[in-house]
Amino acid sequence: VSLQAELFTENQNTMNFFTAMLALSATLRVGAFSTSARSTFYRAAARSTLAAVPTEVSGEAGTKSFRINFKGEGGASISPWHDLPLMDGDAYNMVVEIPKMTKAKMEVATKEENNPIAQDEKKGKLRDYHGPIFWNYGCLPQTWEDPTEEHPELKVFGDDDPIDVVEIGSAALEMGSVKPVKVLGVIAMIDDGELDWKVLAIATDDPLAAKWNDIGDVPDSITSGVREWFRWYKTPDDKPLNGFGFDEKFLDKAYTVKVIEETHGAWKKLREGKTEAGKLWTGN
């Protein structure tokens, strides 16, 4: 019986799920590193901000009114989705929505004016993960997974959001910060019949960034840990397991860049009005 099966067979409630994910994370990560690398990986979390993109908080954390608003020149409101550049030199800009080891399901609000970061809601209630996410989570600006475009191999449509990023470095990144990252690979998650790409990346200033350049450099324990977390995380709400395309494998950096370029092209069409925006706020 696999480790994942043993951990999740008895996953009938929130506490079981939380306990199982903690055990899985520890088991997967610890065995993959040397003593020195583990020391780096588990070092005290550091806060990271990008002074060039100031933010302003409104409302109270943990309430429906909470927002992180992004500011541009002269304090004017800007959109982290549409106004921030996709790239910073050779690196990609990650908008950090959810710091590692937190539970609030924060996201760039694609339907609100200027797209602030807010806590997602479902049926009028704020959403939280049932246990903490073990990596930093966010999105790439100027990308969009087009819900009208069918993937030629997977035969599913995009999820109508910017492309997601899972940052696997050792620091906890600040919500609302914009972090240059090196992309390493991507996995095609199928969530409720929609294509939801997950880009695996590492902050360019992380100690391991110099060693990890492609998906083959990342320990299998990390890639399997990320995949299994996203496979199981909705099950406490009686939702089915998420699936994955391409034999559930993380694809390499070259394919990742191709996927990002495709979603950037879809975003351009959205902004230019060539694709119907529906309820999305595009600033047009």
C-alpha cells in the first residue's frame, strides 16, 4: 500500500485531513535533503516585499471587507493582474496571494475593480483550506486560462483565472508582495472538469535557486507532495479527488514557458476585447 493511500484511507473529517497532510509533508520533504540542505529549507521564515509595488490594506483581516490594494505612481490604484509586468528580466513576477503555512484562501479578485487581493467566498462564507498549504501560492500577472479554449490533448477548457504558481522555496513570502521567481515545471490539474495549470517555481533569491534549473533538479518528494496536496485538498468538503493530465507528471521548464506564453497570449486577447470578458474586470 502506498504512503499516500495509508495516510488518506481514514480521511473522513477535517482533523484527519490536517493530520495526514502534516505527516505527508514531513515525510516527503525530510528524506529528500542532506542535513545542510534541510537546515536551509527549514530556516526561519523571512518576509519579502517589493518596494516598487506599494500596497494599501482596507478592511479587517478575516472579514469579507478585507482587501490588499495595489498602488502605482502617485498612489493611483493599479491592477496586480493587468498592470504588473509578467517578467522581471529573465525571471517571472509572482503575485503572492497565500503565504506558506497559512489557511485563508486568498486570491486576486478577477471580477472586482483593480483586482485587489481578497479572501475567496463560497455560498456567502469565507473560504479556508482545511489545513495549511505548505508552499507559497500565487499567480502570474498578464496571464489567463481561457475558458473558451479547449486544450487539444486534454480536451478540457481553462478555469477563467490567471495561471497559478506554487513557490517551493524556504521563506514564507508576504501576502501582496511581488516576487521574481524561476520557473521549474508545470502540472496540468483537472479541477471540476476545468484545466488549472500549477507552475512550480522558486524565488530567485532562495539559496536553492542556484541549484534548481529544471524539473529534474527538484526532488521527487517535493513534486509528489505538491501533486498529492492538490489532489486531496477538497475532499473534506465531500468533493472528489482532483485529477491530472499527462500521466500526472510535472512537465519540464521548456513546456512550462510554452504554457505561460500561451496564457499570456490569451490574456492579450482578453484585454484587447477579442475574447468575451464576461464578469471579469479588465480595465477596458
